Amino acid sequence: MRPRVATAGLAIALTGSAAAAAPASTPKPLKFKEAACVRRTDHAQVVRFRARDGVRLLGVSLGKGHVGVALGHESDGTLCNWMPFARILAKAGYRVIAFDFRNSRGSSAHVNGARSQNLDLDFVAASGVLRKRGASRVLLVGASLGATAALVAGSEVAPGVAGVAALSPAAQWSARLDGDAAVKKLAVPVLFMAAHGDTDFANDAQSLYGEAASSDKRLELVAGADHGTFMVRGSSGKGPRTILLSFLHLHSS
């Protein structure tokens, strides 16, 4: 089961700071495919960066503060999937980066071969962006494909992350993105959350929770059948949002 995601339409220009931006004396508008989902009132900045294997990535940075949260989307989504929740986090005092995975519908690069599966490195790179921008603590939050990537990246980021939240995680996406293997060596606090009606992913969340080596682990099966980021949207997402925010707050200090 995979959710359908409506990709944002015509791109609009945003002005922001980025690794590849022009010098400050001659600022130029930056464009990217999903710009229509970013409001000017978000005061967001477009960030262009690279993963360790050289793949070019794009993200949007919101908020300020010493606690950073990296948000990774579903398999058929973009950073837009996370923007409603990213706004909530920014208002709550977090420094946030919502980014496009490689080979997604978004603006990050498309690559072939073995590198196409290295989504964990995208999370590692996004964590580095947050630290460079002032975050002293970083948490990873992923949805579906992004959840499995976050579980794998959770033991790869250095300095270590403060926690990982996996929404609708899959036990395994590929040989590289193996959630079963990842949770057995994941020592940081971890939240597994899935909807009861999202049967396959609810089963995987329970399995991963059972196998997780972390002494600080939490399993939440919520009502409904929403998948990934859709669990934390709208009025029906109030309960799951509260759970996720509570986990992030608990591990922010």
C-alpha cells in the first residue's frame, strides 16, 4: 500500500541563502519544483547541499533554535509532504530542514546504480546542514520510505542523533535500506508509529519495535488507515501530532 501524493504545481521564486547561491551583493531568486508549497510567511531558505557520495540535494530550512529536526518524505512524495508539520515545528522553536530524497519527484538529483539506494546518506547530509546552521542536537523524522532511511541513518550520523521517529516504517525497502538490520544496532531513542488500518506497515512497525536494540523505544498504533505524513495532517492528525511532538520535546534537552 502506498499513498497517493499530489505534487505541487507551478514553481514560484523564493529568495534564500544556499550553498550554491550567488554572493550576497547580487542575490538571485532561487527556483525549485515544489516552491508552490512554501509560503513567503514561512521565511524559509532554500538549501542546496551534497551527500557524502556526491549526490546533489535540495531542502528547505525553517525556524531557529539549537534543536534541529530533519524530515524525510515518502517514496512517491517530496519535501512538500512535510511542510504543514515543518511549520508547526518552526513555530515551536525547532530548526527544521525538509528535504527531497535523491531520485524523488522533487528537485534533488537523480542517479543510477548503487547510489540510488543511499537515502540514508541524504539524512546524514541533512543533519550536517542543521548542525552548520546552529543545531547542537538533531533528531531524524521519516515517513514510510523515509522512516526506514531514518532508522538506517540513525546509527550513521556523527555526532550521534538525539532520537529517530519512524512513521509507517517498512521492515525492508532494499538491501541498503534494511530496517530489520538497522534497528538491531540503533542505540538512540526511537518512536515507531503507524495506523491500525495501514495493515502492512502497522505489522512492520510492531516487528521493528520488537527487534529494536534501543532501551528507549516506543510503539504507537493510532486509529485510522492514514500513511506516513498523512497521519499528522488535519483535524484527524491531532492525536498523532501530539505523540510525535511529545517525543521530539522529550529528547530535545
